[in-house]
Amino acid sequence: MPEPRPTRVLCLEDDPGQARLMQRALQRAGFEVTTAPDGPAGLALHDADPYDVVLIDHQMPGMTGVEALRRALHHPHPPVAIMVTGNDDAAVAVEALKMGAHDYLIKDVAGGYLQLLPLVINDAVLKQRLQQAKEKAEWLLRLQEARFRHLIQNISDVITVVDAAGTVQFVSPSITKLLGHMPGELLQRSLPDLVHPDDREALRACLCGTGASGMIRLRLRRQDGSWVATAASYTDLSDEPSVNGIVVVLRDDTERTAHEQGLVEAQRRAEEMSRLKSTLLANVSHEIRTPLSAIIGFAEILEQQLDGEPREFANTIALSGHRLLHTLNSILDAARLQSNSIQVTPTPFDLGSLVEGVLKMLSALAIDRGLTLEAVLPEDRSLNVVLDRDFVDRILTNLVSNALKFTDEGRVTVRLVPAGEQIQMIVEDTGIGIEPSFLPHLFDEFRQSTSEAARGRKGSGLGLYITRELVELMGGSISVESTPGQGTTFTVTLPRTLPAEQAA
């Protein structure tokens, strides 16, 4: 780090002897000293290369010390100016101080002033530096205040300062755009009086929290009596002397509020449309199922009484009727699920026996398709559970029926795997598998695969949707793994005992 350069002193003294004495005294104290015999010569030196300090003798030929002082102080680079006077020149020293001299020194006959001279110069230089630092700090402060004032004047958000009672102590000009009031009209007014009655309690809670900060939403009354939605962020700066209050920043929140209200209304409409759809589906299904049951019943009677081709016609009618009835039941179940009108009814039962019953019911379909249908149960067969029996029956029936429908050769296997407090029902097949691109949509309602292998396999597209909903109603989960051309595995995981909150 370079050493600081010595203070440069210019001594204006017409007495050569006095000039040499002052020069030696100052050089011994570490100053760099130059002398000049009169005012013009000294000022010329200062013009050429400004000095830090100028010592000015009061009595000099030609230009007086007072005139030299005046010119030095008005120089573009004014030095630290010190007036040096005789014993009887105290009045001149006072005049010099009034003009702006930094200090003065009275020459005594014994030369004692020479010892004081370095101290006086150091003191004057220090005072000047402190004054310059103070002026710079004040300038920076004024600059910051001007910048802050400019920001406050032009920022779109409204900045207010209120006391603990909510009385407005300061408000920025942007309040005019927000509420229509001039800033001066709101000073010393109560902010809660401008707030919607339903929002005042929330505002008071914010004003009462010492050191608190946060954000709330307030409706404020405009000058014309209308209301505007705002987002208000607040910070308690009561302990900060420069603020001494709670800063509340208000931002017009009209657009966001309208957007949120639009979303709420859109959601309400969507829910209403969903409810109406579910009601319509339920009504239509009910109205169709009644005559359909009669059609199926008479078709089965005709099938028993007729022979030959008429009997085949009656059989086709009955089979088509059962298929349509199954579709209607699925639509009705989907509608009930969407309207949350299905209740979970936990019942103790043996899951192994239920699985065997479902497979027995579907065995004819498996035989007709030339497939092996089997159950793999634990050796101890202790599979007592407390679940909704109808839900579990429907889940297994849907999964096994699907597996039989999409398997052309091989087998369909149902496995029961106890897993602590849970039980897993696994349905495996050696069927056509599921395309990876369709897996994310597998449990969506009315979605069916459009792959070449899946075409011609009829269904409503509701079975797996209903299956997932029933599983989740019992607090379980369902997952699937599939490889096209090799088969599919569905895994249903359920609690062995339905939690009390789900049984309610």
C-alpha cells in the first residue's frame, strides 16, 4: 500500500527570514513547503499546482493578506487558508475568519508560534476533511431522499404509514389513482373507516401484532362510494424512529380477484354440469332398464319354447339385452360415483370364498373361450377381511371379465397375497396386453384402446373407471403392468380392515 503523500503547504511571507523559519519548522513536522514573497506570486503558484494549505501573512507589499485570502478562497480549488498576523492584528484575524479562513495564528517575537504552526495546520486540515465528509454524506442523503421521493411519487402501489390505531400518518400520491382522494384528504383519517366492514377485523388484527408482517386482502371504498379489491402487505416498523408506524402497501387487486371469481364460477358450473350429467344418466338408465328387463325376460322364455333358427334369434336378443343391461348398470354406477351417492358398507367375510364364487360365475365364459381360469390362494386360507363385500365382488368381476375378454389363449389367474395389515388381489392374464401410450388413460371413463389388437372387443369403457373408484373408496390402490403381446397384471391393494373414518 503506497504511503500517503505529505501535506503541501504554500507560505506567503514577504520577510525572507520569517519565511525560512516557518519553512524549516514545517519541514521538520513532515510537510512539503513552498514559499512566495507576495500575494500575486503565491496565487500564481497555486494556479499552476493547487496546494493543500496556504499560510497568508497579513502585511505584504502590493496585495494585502486579506485580498490574497479572498482570492484563494474563491479559487476553483480552494485551499485550507490560515491567516498569520502580528501581535496587534487581532481584529484582522477576526475579519479573516468571517471571510472563511480556517484558522489564524498570531506571530510572537519569541517565535513560539512556530511550534504551534504544525498543530494549527493539522487541526485545520482535519476540520476541512471532516467538513468535506459531512457535506458528502449530506449530499448522498439528499440524493437518496430525492430518489426515494421520486419513487414514492411515481410508484403505482400505494404506500401508507398508519399508527397502531389505524390513523393515516403518510400516504403516497398514487392513492389518487386507486381511490380518487388527494393524499392530504386522508392524513389523520382512520384507515379502517375506508375498509369494507367485513374486512375490518382482519385489518385490526394486523395492526395489533407487534413487529408483525404479512399480507391480507382488503376492499377499500373509493371517493365515489364504489369498492375496489386490494392486496395489502404490511410491516410493523413502530420501533424504527424514521418510520414510527406500520407500513401498509396497497395494490389494486381487481384483475386477480375477478380472475379468481371467474375460476370459482367456472368450477361451480362444471360441478353443476357434472351433477346434471350424472342425474341425466341415472334417469335415462332407470327408464331404459325397466322395459329392457321385460325384453330379456320374454326373450329367455321364447328361447325355451322355440326350436331352430327362431330359438337362435331369441338367444341373440337375450344376450344383447344382457350386454345392454350391463352397460346401463355401469353407467348408473358411474353416475352414482360422481354424485358421491355410494356409501361404503364394511362387512366381515372370507375373501377366498368370494374369489372362488366370482371365478365359478365366470367359468362358463372361460370355457367358451378355451381359457384356463384359476385361483391361487394362501395355504391356510385364513383370509377374513372387513370390507365392502359388494365393492370387492364388483372389482374382481370387472378385472376377471376384462382379462377373459382380452385373452385369446392361455390362462387368467387370480392371486391373493396377504401383506401385513393389507391384502393384495392380483389378476394376471396372458392376453394381448396394453399399449404404453394408453396406460395413462386406462382408468378414464369412456376411454377404450384403439389398438389393432383391441378392436372388436366390445365394452362400455366404464369398467376400469368404476373399479378404481371403488378401490379408492375403501382406501386402497390399484396398479397395472403390461407388455403388448404377452399379458397384463392388475394389482389391487386394500386394507384388511376398513378404517373407521371410511366406514362412516
